[in-house]
Amino acid sequence: LRLRLRLTGTPELTDLPWEFLHNPTFNRFLALSSQTPLVRYLEMPERVRPLSISLPLRILAVISSPRGYPPLNVEDEWQRLSTALADLQAHGLVQLERLAAPTLSALQRQLRRGSYHVLHFIGHGSFDEQQQDGVLLMEDNEGYGARVSSRDLGVILHDHGALRLVVLNACEGGRSSRTDPFAGAAQSLVQQGIPAVIAMQFPVTDEAAIAFSEGFYSALTDGYPVDGGLAEARKGLLNIGGGTEWGTPVLYMRSPDGRLFELPALAERAASAAPAPVAPA
């Protein structure tokens, strides 16, 4: 059973934390099971087909902390992400690269020169009330802040068909307008053609960020669909303290079955993990 929340007709409901839907009969949260993953589904005319790939899963990390804004320790952030994926890299399941300069032009150049499956952004984000769009804070050539709208970022990402997933570890990355369902950073990137985007609707601790990356990317390389992989990552977040950070990640998706990648060697095992699709709610 895949729970697809189709909220385009009622955008005023998108800011509600649907990830905490609870079934009192069984006393459990639905999003904590890969059999009942919860997706914020955005209907788009272009059909998403799984991309046949061979491992490793290639991830490009963008870590931005421009001058004049609350600083992030970019080396610590990079170390945390590298640590979370160290075992997967050692086994040849994941290849993690870091964008040397977190500028939009450098990102455009890197995407021309290499093929990546996932873009993982760590930095500051916000919601532009006037433009009704999500904004990511990247850097200019001097290291100062460059506000990049999700529309502009989507233009850079759109032509790279192998890029199937964007992960936004940014404050307000999951926030949306109450009138425009595509106004938040995650929603707008889906509108621009990205099949799936994961954003954080609340602040996330360092420990939770590591557990999320490790659990989520491990499940993807095991052949799980993106929504089932996120459910697996939520369980890992639950295990580190029993709090509510497992509900922080939000998945926006336009793939009807959550299958972004086709891994031939794992296809049979993955099939048993995929829930049956149901009509959008």
C-alpha cells in the first residue's frame, strides 16, 4: 500500500506534517513502514521511467556556507557525509564526490563533465514570500551569498537525465506556499523535471543527518524504491533516540511507483519490497 498525498488542489494543506499519520488500530506510524510509505505526489505530464544503472550510485555533494551568513563548518559537514557513506563506498556501492566551489556556474560545469544520479545539498535555504519560491543559498565567485531560486536551479539540472534525485538538507527546503503547490524548493524542482526530491521540514541534528544518509543510500543500493528507502531511513532515525526526527524528511515525487533506478542484479529482491500502488488520495 503506497500512500500518495495529492495536494495540488489544496495547497493550504501542504505545510501539515503528514509524515506523522498514525494508525491507532495497530498503534503505529504509517511512514515508518516500507509497506506503507508516504509520498507527497505531484502529478506531471511527463512519465518517469526507471533508469537502468550499474553500481556505484554516483552522488554529487554541494556544501555551501557563504560569507555574511550564519556559518556552517563545511569540513565537518563533508566529514559527516563521508563517514555516513564510508562503508557503502568501501564496497563499491556508492561513489561520493564534492563540488569544489559551491557556485551555480561550477555546478553547471561539473554536471557537463560528469554523470551523477543524486545531488545532495547541505546549506542554508529559505522561502521567498514575494517570489513565492524556495531559495537555496549558494556562493558567488568571491565566497559571498548567492540566492539561487529553485526555478533557476531546476534549469541547470533539467537536461541531465541520469540525475533522478535531489536531497536538500536545508532549512525550509520543504516549505511551500499556501496558494501555489509548486512554490517550495522541493516542489519546484519536481515541476522542473526532477523525478524525486527529499527535503527537511524541520531542523535536523548532526547525528540524525548521518543516520539518514547511511540508511537511505544503503536502501537505494539494495534496490529499494525511493519511498521504501526513505521508510528504511526513518527506522534508522527512530533507533538513534526514539524521538520524532524520523518525521523530518519529506518526499516529493512524480514517479508513480517510486522506482527511480533499475538495478538488474537486485531486481528480484527489490520487487518484494515495493508496495502496490493505490489511487492518489
